Amino acid sequence: MNPMFQQLAEELVKAREEIRLTPEQVAVKIKMDFKFLLKMESGDFSFLPDIYLKAFLSEYAKCVGLNEQSVLQKYKFAKEGKPLDEKREETTAPKTALPAMPAPPKLITDDHLQTTYSPEKKFTFTSKQAAGIAGIMVIVFSTLIYWFVIKQSADEIVTERPYEEYIQENKERYEDETTPADSSLVSVSSDSLVLSVNSKDSSWLKVVLDDNKTKEYFLYPNTSVEIKAMVKYSMTIGNPGAVKFTLNNNPLEFKPTSTRRQIIEIKKEGITYVDQTQKQ
């Protein structure tokens, strides 16, 4: 057994015992199967896929008052065979020189004020300047009136369509709506499969639909899931003894050859058991 996993498990158990919680109480709080929790506390972290294991590990840490991110980081180090207390090297940004201070503003003397500002001077419009401003305002108002009144009114004028065009359009629309459905689409939908998976205990599924799309499921005790495909399911099952199948409302006879993991294929003809040594 990985000694790093054993060390992480001991830290989890110690935190649980410090707040006086039993394994049964933690299992109920985080909704985890009791036998899986015992495996995790004994240092066995291989009983579930990584994505589900991390989720339960995070919930366990939260329940016993540990930092979730710290626990997940230690789990990552344990998988890589690194010490759990390893710290990342921190890189410090090089110090940059402070910007130069700006030069102080020049003093303004009384002589300068007298030469740049005179309170007696006032800005006044000449007659030519006033006439120029009035002309600009007239042009602006004329442009606004054209765009927002005359132009928009012109755009709203609709020419009458010939009566023959309406007749032809309605005829084409009627022909499109009465076109019979494609028979090939009907045949494809009739071949679809609906698989219902019921689990009396905790289990997980990895399903490849029609050799194309992959999905994963974690089933809690006494739960079920419905999966749809066209012709085929390729499936890996964890804890297969807890699972029962119903295909298109017809129960399937399922006799697993392993208590830990089973690989099968399901078609409308039934279940095919795959040689697990070839898949590993």
C-alpha cells in the first residue's frame, strides 16, 4: 500500500476523532457508502474513479473541519509519490526601480500674471462670427429634419405586390407542409433503445453509447438511471452485483462474473459478457 495514502488516511481519522464523530456519522453526513468510507480511512483510495473519489474526499474534509484544498493537494502528492508536506517553490517578482519624481512646478510671478490675464478684457462675438454660427445651426437642423422625418417616411412606403405572386407563394407553402415524412427517419427512431439501470447499493457506471459518446454515473443505494442509445451500450460496472437492467421495459438476465468490476455489451438481443483480460 502507498505509504503516502496511509499517512493521508491517518490525518483524516485523527481529525474525525478530535471532533468526536464516528465513521457511521460521517458516512451519513457526506452521503457516502459506509464500506467505501472504511476503505478510505484504511488508506485504500482505489475503490472509485478519481472524479468521484475527489468529491467524497472534499466532503469528508469539510465535515471534519479540514481545509478542502489542502486535503486534495495532499491526495495529489500521494498519487505522485511525493511527501505530503512538500511546499511549492515561490517565485518573487524582481524589484523594479521607483519612477523619478516629477520636477516641481515653476513659480508664477506677479509680472507673469499681469502679462497673461487682464480682467478688463472680455470675449465678444463680431457680426460675422454670429452670422457664421447661425448658418451652421440652420444646416444642422435641416439635416436632422431630413433623416428623422423625410427619409424615414420614404422608407415606409410599400409597393403593392402582384396578385399572381401571392398565389404562387401560397401554393409552394401548401406543398411544403403536405410533404410526407422521410421513412428513413421513422425507421431509425423505431430502433432506439431505452435502458433502465437500478442499483440496490452504491455502484458506478462508465457507458459508451453506440461506440461514440461516453457517460459516467455514480448510483447511490436504491436509485436508478435511464440511458438512451440507438443500437448498443458498452459498459463497465463497479460493484456489479448491486445492479439490475431493464431494456425497453423488458427485464434482462444479468449474472456478473466478478464482484468488483464487470464489462458487458447490451444490444436489443440481450447482454454479452466481455473478456475483462482483453480490456485491461
